[in-house]
Amino acid sequence: MNLRSLPVFSRRAFAVAGLAAAAALVGCGKKEPAPAATAPAPAPSAPAPSPEPLKVAWVYIGPVGDAGWTYAHDLGRKAVEAEFGDKVKTTFVEKVLYADGERVIRDLASQGNKLIFATSFGYMDAMLKVAGEFPDVKFEHATGYKTAPNLRVYDARFYHDAYVSGIIAGSMTKTNTLGFVGSFPIPEVLRNINAFTMGAQSVNPKIRTRVVWVSSWFDPEKESAAAQELINKGADVLLQNTDSTAVLQTAEKNGKYAFGWDSDMSSYAPKAHLASNIVDWGPYYRKSVKEVLDGTWKGEQRTIWGKPEGANDVIKMSEAIPEAARQKAQQALDAIKAGTLEPFTGPVVDNTGKERLPKDEKATQEWKDKVDFFVKGVEGKVPAGK
Amino acid sequence: MNETALLINTALASGTTLALAALGLLVNERAGVLNLGAEGMMLVAAVAGFAAALTTGSDTLGFLAAAAAGAALAALFAGLVIFLNTNQYATGLALSLFGYGLSAFLGVSMVGKSLSPRQTYEVPGLSDLPFVGPALFSHHPMVYVAIALAVAIAWFLYRTRAGLLLRAMGENPEPAHALGYPVRLIRLGAVCVGGALCGLAGAYVSLVTAPLWVEGLTAGRGWIALALTVFATWRPARVLLGAYLFGGVTVLQLSLQAQGVAISSHLLTMLPYLATIVVLVLISRNPAFIRLNMPASLGKPFRPGS
């Protein structure tokens, strides 16, 4: 999810045009009354702490209506509102370009927000800089790796979902060929391809996975063409690491199977939908806000939550999945949740035959951060210049 | 063999978006008006078409609504550049940005909605033929509409008096004005036709290829269509060829990847652009031919009586 930017030209230009207004009207997306209190900020130098509600702000890369990445973060924001009610006051700014990140984050800090979440990789340096200027404001950055005394990072483990989906896919395929529509060959996406394949191989050793890169997080027409090509080449169960529902709908049209990604996509393809791989940022956001309210929040940390912490899940498993396979998937899900199953446990062999992780060894976070290969069973080579 | 047929099928289907939009832009550019707002018109039309198809359940009504929405935006643009003589480049860019924002705003409630199950189309009698059946005769009707439009536009431009008049608007409108032709009204009509076809292209994405609505759905196809008209030297047949070539190479590179061919996907991603530009530049490399076909008054405002 890290490169979740690469907007098409028009989006970039539009956001530039609209940003001045958007930044001035921070808070207009909120439902609570009296947003005017936040807008003009006559005394922008951080107001003194008071028993007022804790002001928390989110910076989004996309629109909250993207049905994917930003939508999921906004559900997390709503979960914070639901949990803390009057004790917090939330704000968000959507469609913030990386180039504008610093100004928007600084605006939010100077308007008295005491906790600020930025939800895309590219805000990393902007956040670090603003964090230095506002030592009494807490900053949280999704998917990054730079921290400070008042800045920490958080992420989710999508490969937990991908592994369980792999088990389902491996049980459903008739051609022993799976298809994956990838965005960019970065470690996160490669982890998901590998976990998907390894999950499938755990129930069906003959599995091959074909990968098509579309070089975009979001291009429904191209995603759809990629899915069609994978199906034409014999893949009958597809997973995607892109943002739209196009792959799922293409599978539906062809009478094949696919999964939802990032959010519940079951309604888009009643027959093709096998399960949805979701991310729930709510638990982490609630924890973070609670720590700030309690005064226990600490910077310099990296938190990566997955299935055990309730951040990732595979939901809405289809009736089409045979009972035995569904049980296997559920068992894997439970084992991951209990911490007894780590999808990346050796031996992990790449598709050139080289051992990447010795037998029975569990992958460290450092290992996972540097995945740059396909596991055995995935066809083709990882594009160079990852 | 069968795979090749399926490849051709996907190539035609994905080239149709560009073909529809670029043919529309060709018409209004032939009349001397450059509308850089293609992307904005496509987006607004895509959401309008999606909303119409969603509420009425009819794709036909969806396409009609999209064409109307595209034409309406184009008329707005025409009003500004033709009658108020605003700068065509700046106004077109503004229309693109405006259309992006407007479509996002109108589409908020459409995100996450899905249309009734899409049907497959087959030309009776022909779709059962080996190879050519699956390659050429199992398409959405819009694919054939695009081809018919290319033929119709070529015939109109080069074989009819009205077409000659339209081209005169793009070459040198003063004589036509002196002869009493309503230059500005003819240009208005051409721009609206351009908008309507861009509208069909937008709805083709939101109703057929995607089929869904999300913000920024067309992902820059409008800009590619604009470039295509230039590289195709404003000739309908070449526009069609360029669109299919672009669609074909896009699909081909995805197909190569699906086969596990070890070529950098970054390189492959460039291929459609490179191949389309190279081919169209080669067939149109004669400078005299370019001069002959480029509307001489493209982008220039016309002030009657000045």
C-alpha cells in the first residue's frame, strides 16, 4: 500500500486546485456541530491544554469514497468517534498530495489537534519535519519506518489474509493455476503473492501462480483486462493487490472465482466472491487515542498488527467453498490469531530453487521487510528495480 | 489459437474506449476547436451513465444519459470559447479539472453500487465460427458502434458538403463566414458531438469494461485520446487503428506477463505508448501530409466581423 499515490494527472491537478480551500475548511467533513471553532484559528500557536475534547486528525491520500484503502482508514476514524464520543473531536483531510502533506499536517497541528494520523507512505518526511516543530503533538504514520520521540509508525499484516485466501483458492481451483493482479513489485505486494501461493500449496502442492503487474493502484479498466488475460491463460481463482473491484467482477463475468481486497466486496460479485480480505484500523486507532487520553502514549515505536490484534481478517466466506476447505481456512485463521501459525515459516524456497528461509525458522520482521523474490510455484521473475 | 482469438477480443474491447473518445475529439478539432476537457467530460458522463443504468436498469438509457451529459459539458465549454472567446487551452484544462471534481461529487452515493449482472453478447450465426467468432463477433454492441462511427465520420468529412463545411471551419473560417455560414453555430455543434462521443466512451468504461463507479474511473484515458488524434493526423481510420493498437499492446503486455515471460513489467508498461507513437508517426511521417491534415485554425478563436 506504500506507494498509494501515483494519481492520474487530473486527480493531481484537481487536488492542487482544491487544496487551498480544503485546508482552510479542515473539519468540514465532520458531522458534529460548530466546526467554525476549528477553522479560523486566530491564535495558531498551539493552544494550552484544557479539559476540552482531544482533537484528533487524519490525513488521507485518497477520497473516503474509494471503497478501499482510505475508506478503511475512515471506518477506523469512525470507530474512534463511536468509542470515545464527547471525549474526542475528529477531523480529516482527504486527497492530500504528498507535495502538500507538510503544509496540511502543520495546519492541523497548529489548529490544536493533539494526535495526527497520516495514512500513506509518502508523508513520511513531511511528518518527521512537522513532528520536530510541534513537540507536544503526537504523530502517527501508517506504513512508514521513520520515528521520533513524538512520532511512531503502524502497519497491518495483509499477508495473513492472503495466506488464508490461498488455502481457499488452492481448494477451489480446477486448473491448479491461480492468478494475481499486482500493482507494484514492492515487498508488501510480493509478501502477499508469496503468502497466497504458499497458502494454496499447503492444501494443493501442484499450485502455480501467474502474476500480472498493472503498474497502478487503481485503473479498473486495466485491472479488468489483466484479470481477463490471467483467465485466458488458465487461471481460475484470482486475487488482486489493487484497489478496485474490477478483478472480482471480471471473474464473475467469466464464471471464475476471486476475492475482495481491503474491504467487504461480496456484493459486487455474488457468485465469484469467495471471501473478502479486510483490514480494520479501528483497534489500533482506539488504542492510540486511549493512550493519549491516559497519558501513556510513547513515540519511537513501530507497531504492526495483523489477525491476532483484529487488524486483518478474512470474512464472508462463500457457500461455494466445500465444508472441508472452509474448515481448513478457518483453522488457519484461528491458528494465525492464536499466534501458533506464521505463514512465513521455513523452508521458504524461491522460484529459482534458492533457499530463503531455513527449515522451521520463522521469518523476522527484517526478513519480511526485504522480500524481493517469488516463492516456488510463482511463475516469472520479479521485475527489476523494485 | 484460441488464446490468440481471446487476445484479439480483449484488445478490441479495450481499444474501444479510446476509439470513441478520440473520434469525438477528431470531429471538434476538425472544426477548429481543441477541447482539452476530454477527461472531465468522460468522467461526468461515466457517472451519469452509471446512475441512469442503475436507476432504470437499462444500459441503453445509460449510454444516452452519458452522451447527453458529455454534450452538455461540451456545450458549456463551447459557450465559453466560441462565444466569449476565452482561451481554448486554459478553458479545456479547467473543464477537465471541473469534470473530475463534479463527477466525484455527483458520484459519492454511487460508490459501491453494482449494476445488474452483465450479459455477454454474440452476433448470431457468426459467433460460432472458429477463431473469428470469439475474436470478432462476441462483443458489446458499442465495439461495433465505434467502427461504424469511424466509417460514418470519414464519409461525412470527405464525401459530404456538410463535412467540407465543417473542415472549412477548422482551416479558415473567414471565407465561410463571408459566404454567410454561421461559423460559431457549426463549431458549437461539432464540439457537442465531440462531447457526446467522449460521453459514450466514459459510459463504456463505467457500464461495460469496469463496470462500476469510483472517483477517477477513466484513469487518464481522455488524455491519451487527445494525443491519439494528433498522432493519427486527424484521420478517422488512423484514429481507429491507433486506438486498437494501443488497446492491443496494452493487452499483449498483460498477456506476456500472464505467460511468465521475463521482461520487466516497467518496460512492458511503456510499450503501448511507444508502439502507438512509433507506428502512427511512421505512417504519418510525411510533413506535407501532416500540414495537409492538421486543421490550420485549430485552437484559434473566431471573431465575426473582426
